[in-house]
Amino acid sequence: MAENVTVPRMPIAPELLEILACPVDHAAVTDETTHLVCSSCGRRYPIRDGIPVMLVDDAEPPAGERPIS
């Protein structure tokens, strides 16, 4: 049986963070380990297998806001 082993994620390269932006308001994002977080609206974009998923439909809404449907 294979054991569940958690492998630490490498941080997003600073060069990539410089060019990534929130698709909603085009603000900068910060690396928060499991998500990239928009510095303006607060949406949280997941990082899956080391790849940022910058899709609005996959983002967690900011606190106090309902998900977009």
C-alpha cells in the first residue's frame, strides 16, 4: 500500500508573481502557500500541483461575498 506523503510545494517564482494579476480587477497577487490572493478584492486562486489556477470560476470569493455562479 502506498502511504499518503505530503510533499512541500515550491513557492511561485518571484518573476511569475510579477506578471500574474487577478483576472477580475488586474491587481497584484500574493503567494499564500495553497492559494494566490488578490491584493485588491481578496479572491483566492488555488494552486494545484504547483500551478496557479487563475480562473474566476475556480476562485474562492473574498470574505463576506457569495460565490459567482
